[in-house]
Amino acid sequence: GINAEYGEMTTPEESSITHEDNKFVFKDPDTSRNPAFLEYSVSDSVLDMLHTFVPPAMRGRGVAGALVKVGLKHAASRNLKVRLTCWYTADYVKKYGSMGTKIVK
């Protein structure tokens, strides 16, 4: 949404992130048709965070971070370990922690 006072876009709520196939997806009703997403795969009880993408119109709002947070919580709730193939996910976990999920190489 838009913060009317400052005209700035706010970080998406986790509840506005959907789960489609092997992606967590955020579609911003205010901006572009292209959604932001975190793509992953699962094998041998490991959720591998492969790739994050945020369209230019949505950048700088914490969208990618919100996607990673949702992905980590999803993995934790299913007792999956997490591999951080995507550089952004690795940076996020370094800064903010792994939300209780076990990280593997």
C-alpha cells in the first residue's frame, strides 16, 4: 500500500505473500504486473532457496526480505533444512538470522 503522509510504499505484509508451485510470490496491486518472487526446490528434506526477483518498481521496500522470511518460516514449519543458494538469501540470514531453521551448505 501507499503511506499517504509521505507518499512512500510500505513493506508488504507476510499475509499478502502467496505460495504458488515452488515459489513464494508477492503481487503489488499498486504497481507493476510483474510479481516479486522467491523460487525454491525441495529434496532430501532440504528447501533450497534458488533465486529472488523483485521488479524495479518494487525495490527498496523490503519485499525480498519479506519473501525470505516467509520461506524460512515455511521451512521451519515443515522441519525442512534450508540451503541458501541465492546470494540475497545468504545475506539476509547473515543479517537477521534463520528464524529457527537449520542452514546447510
